[in-house]
Amino acid sequence: MLTVEGLTKRFDSVVAVDDVDLELREGEIHGLIGPNGAGKTTTVNLITGELSPTSGTIEFDGSDLVGLSPSSIARRGIGRSFQVVQYFPDMTVRKHLHLAVRESTRTVRSVLDRGADYSDEIQEVAETARLEDELDTIAKNLPHGQKRFLDIAMVLAMDSKVILFDEPAAGLNESETNEVREILEDLRGDYTILIVEHDIDLVRAISDRITVLHNGAVLTTDTPDNVVENTQVREVYLGE
């Protein structure tokens, strides 16, 4: 579904991403972990066009993504969430989802037709993201956990084929983290998912495969159980 080969990003003398190979198989949940500064978010930013690679290739459904703008990449079917939740403080949850659904249709008529409400699509996304009772709530009034759910809902509303989740459980309590896990499990098979996350228990529970980055390079890609038992991983990531 998505293939990254030899991906490298240099900032002057600093190599943030170093010759990374990464393959996302259709329908899988793929974890991307590593210590702080390992290059995880930079890798996501390269895939989504927020940054341009120094070298390497990024192919999605056989098409080259290098050099495309973030909006062009999103329109092709790659969506993402962010470490810091991005939202319009004074806009309701419903209006957020209406905007995302309207953008995702990618037709001139739908963009100009401000009367369309997409109520069925919005209701379905809200239920998936556990926000069905908050559709008319102003975003700034949501608790932190539900702001995270709103971020997830916005990506789902765009109906992407591949979704890159950048620390979706950041700042959440145990109950909210469990809800994120349930949401991601509900998405299994319907989307191809890459999840960047520091909560190793969450990543291990939901991922089909995990790639570990260290100093910008791939340390290993393997099943969750094998990754957790890997001696090198335990040394660089778990500090053992």
C-alpha cells in the first residue's frame, strides 16, 4: 500500500532520518516506535509532504509522492493526526466533521454546495470516534481526551486509505487510552494504519508488525512479541 525506500532527511550536519525502509501492507496496523529523537515524527512528516526528503522514494499505490504538497498527498488518500491536537476552538464537533467530509469529496460541486449536511457520514464517524453525544459541543469545551477523539474523527471523515496516527494516546489516562485502542481495533482491516506511539503496551496490543527506529535508522521490523523480546530493542528503547 505504501512503500518507503532509502528515506533520508538531513538538517545541515544532522541526519534525522537515515536510509529508512518501511512497508505498510494493505489493511495492517503497523507500529513505529523508538526513543525520543529517533526520527519517528520526521518520518511521518516526510511521508505526508510536510518535509521534503534529502533522498529516497515514497510510493503510494504505485505513485511517487516525493515533491507533492501535503494537500495533494491528502487528496490521494493519506490522512494523519498530530501530536498536538489541531482544531478550531469555537467550532462545534459537527462543523469540524462537516468540513472534513466536504473536503474529502474532492468535487467542485460539493465544495460550493454549502447546504449539504452529510449527516449520515458525520453520524457514522462520530459514533466510531465515541463523539456521537458531543456533536453540538464547542471544541474548546471538550475534555482533553475527547479533543484527541476529535482529531481522530477528522481524519476518519476524510475517508483516507492510509492513516498515520502520531501519538494518539498522548496525555490520555488509562480509560481514554483503552478507548483509543478500541477505536483503532474497530478500524482494523478497513484502513491501512501507521501508529507512532510511546505507549509500548498499546502498540504491542494492536499492531500486526512494529518497526523500531534508533538514531534515525531502522533497528528492526518484526512481530510485536519478537520486537519486545529483541535484546537491542530492550537496550535502546526500554533502557535495559
